[in-house]
Amino acid sequence: MLDTNTYISAAISPSGTCAQLVELARQGRVRLVVSPHLLDELETRLAREKFRRWLTLDDVRDFVDALTLLADMVDDRPENETPHVCTDPDDNFLVALFQDAQAAILVSGDKAVLAIEYPGLDVRKPAEALAALTFTHEWGEGYLEGSEERSFAQIEDEGNRGIFAAYSSFVTVLEQPNAHELLPYVVVPETLKAFRRDLAWLRENVLNRGITTRPDYASPDIAHLKLPPDPGVNLRATDEIRLPDDTIYATMQRCPDLDDLPGAEMGQWRVFGIGAPVPPQKIRPRPRRNTR
């Protein structure tokens, strides 16, 4: 998704970075989204006299008409339903459009837009967006090069901090020479014997893996984390994608009867198993603490 200034740059500089982003859409490699408000704003601004050195009014109409045909049209939200998160209120509609279009990236060179912090919003400069959209990975299509900062922000925004802290603590324990002694703090007690028995296998098959940022919740107290092979870089999926066949899972269980590892805010999550996802019906529910 490109903001108005990016489209203006594409219109007046046909060989520039912003125009290359539009060209990706013409080639069918990316999907552009626009709204009536964005197109009206674009046409109004390009009609200003200062742009006559680059475009005639006929050129402006042709550019906007071509964009209308090329991009997917998404209706604007009513103003009272638009998030008010931008220092410039005129930019708030961009956040709503990004959400409603389920866009992957918002492209802007505007410092105020680049400074917006909002759950799920990924704003990049044109050159950064072009590099991300032309990025290829050995796993196939549907991936953008991401960042750890954005991944951690997504985990936090979606309320999954505890479960990832629990898995991260488990991995840290595996790396320790006294892992046998520390495992009771990070795994479900009934599985401790199996984890101690399989410690060598776990170190060989878990420590070299990545992790996806969205758990699959089989129930409120059971979740599965996908553990693909290490991709080498931070990746962000832009669509439904197929992970490598040798992806394994961490089955996690919330244990309200147990304390977290000291210093770790694990939300009372523990690792139940590593390998194939374990269904909830095969996991004994944990007792609840008496809060009286």
C-alpha cells in the first residue's frame, strides 16, 4: 500500500524507486490497494500548478485512471471509526485502509507516517519496501525480509509474550551444562523424565531452529508453536504459506498450579512436548490453584 506522496513521486519520476513499486503491480508481482479518499487526494494534489512542469492535467487524469484500474479499491471507513494515531490527523485514514485491505507494507517517505506506531502496522521507506518486495528466499514465495524488532512488537501486541518467554527459557535451559537440573522449571512435570532422556536429541534438533510468531491455540491452555529450520534471516509471511516439511512443533501447556521460572514472565506456560503437535485430549488438564 502506497501513500499519496509515494504515488506523486511515481507520477513525476517514472524511473524512480516509487515508480518501480507501481511497476511491480503492473507485472502482477504485488497487489496495490487504494481508496476513494486516497485517489481524490492524489488527483487534487497533482492538479496543483507546481506539478505542471512534469505533468499536464490530462497526464494527471490518465495516471489516476490507470491506477484505478490497476489497484484494488477498498472503501474508506467513516471518520468516527478511523484510528486516531497520527500526529497529522489527515493521515489517520491510511492506518484504517492498511487494516481493511490487510496490506503487508505501508510505503511512505513522510517522517510523520514513518513514525506511526500501531499494532500490526509495517511502515517502510520506498527503497526499503522495494528491497523487501523483491526479496526471495529458498522456501519460496510469500515471504518478506522482516526484523526482530517488528517480530517482538507483534508478539507483544497480540498478547503472546508469556508463551514465547516460556519457550525461550526452555531453549536457554537446553544450552546450559546443568540442563538436567533446570528442566523442571520449564517443562510440564509429567514430561520431565522424557525430556531428560532425550536431552541430546533436543539439543541437536531444537537449538538450530527458527520459530513463527503466531501460536496455534488448540484450547485456552494448549498451544502449538511452529519450529521450522533456521531460515538464516528474519522472515515475515505475507500470505498463507507452506513451511518446510521438516518443521516440528513445540506443544505448550499453561500450568496455573506452577510458578514461573524466577525472573521470567512465562504466563505459567511450560513445554509439554517437541515433535508432532499433541492434541488437547491427550494432555491431562492441570489443577487450578485455590485463590481463596
